[in-house]
Amino acid sequence: MTQKARILVVEDEAAIRSGLADVFVYHGYEVDTAADGNDGLRKALSGRFDLVLLDVMLPGVDGFEICNRIRQQDRRQPVIMLTAKSSDEDIVQGLTLGADDYVAKPFSVTQLVLRVQAVLRRSGIAGELAREIRLNNGLVIDSENLSAGDIVFTRREMDLLQYLAQQADRPVAREELLARVWGYANHMEIETRTVDIHIAKLRRKIESDPSNPRAIITVRGAGYRILLADQ
């Protein structure tokens, strides 16, 4: 029998929390919940869950701190944050702290389920990946250890770097990255800035001047392209 994926829902609004639990159980997942940040943090750090669905505004420890603590312990743990629809700051901060994606409230349950499925699907793909990525700016990235010297990367950042490196001879469109790195089907109409924010995060880590990038460049009208040492 295939083991069910385990999801932790950290949400203080009882109706939303119980509703999400019911939805994910219906779709075949094992679900645990937490109603406040302290309980959510304890459960999230237990290592028992395949994905953490995390509200930003929580009593006790907020979602940002929980995400930050998860990333300190495990850079591979899939995390999706629930944010206020009008708050770009919440979105940017959550992704900067290492969330794989965000879903803005109020959200479509169908969209949320599809995005959870996509993140879980990507987290289980190892792929045929190079052990090292050598950028044209001299940085050598250790893909297996998610690092480059003192620089550390999240699993999602490494997925993005790996895919760009595999396609290094051409620019890669945002929609292709959503499909191949985040696992979203091409027909899904996704309202998300996660690709652009992840690219900005990577540039801050790997570029000496992020405002004038040399390793990951933007090709107007075509997407993003990585420049490797042998290019």
C-alpha cells in the first residue's frame, strides 16, 4: 500500500482549519492541524510532515518565524504560506524566508489543492542532476549539499538553478519554470510572483551586484537565462 503524504495545516481560524483538513483528507492525505504558532512550530520541527501549510498571522509565534525555523533545520521541507491577498510584503517576506510558494486569501480550494499537489510532486523528483554548477562569475555551487561556500540555498532555489543550468543554451520563460520547477500544469492559471521573487533571492546570493546580474540574466520577452563558466 502506498503511504499517504502527510500535511500539517497551521491556521488559527477554526472554520478554515477544519475545512482545509476535511478537503485534504478527502483528497487522500494524512492531515494534522495546529491552531496557534507555538503548537505549529513544535509540530513543524518534528520532521513528520511532507508539507507544511502555514498561515502568516498566528497567535504566539507567527508564520514567518515558523518558516524561518523550519529552514534553519531543513532546507528541503516543502512549505506553502497563506498570505493576505493585498499584502505584497507578506508574499515577499515569506518567499525570502524560504517558502516554496504562497497562496493569497481568499483562495480557491481547488487551486490550493492543485498547488499542494504540485509542490509535493516536485519535492519527490530527484532527476538527473549535475553535482556542481559552475557559474561564469566564478561561483561553484554544490547541488547535493545545497551550498556554495558560505552561501546556502533552499531546495526550491536549487531546483530552479538546476533547471536553468540544464537549459543554459537558451532563456527559459516564467511559465515553463512554473510548469517544470514548481510542477504546475500548463493549463493552470496561476496568479503568482514566486518565480520573479525566487530569481531576485538567488541574485542577492550569487551576484556581486544584484542590480546588474551577470550569472542569471533577464532576456526581455523571453525569460531568464543562466550563464555558466564554459559559456
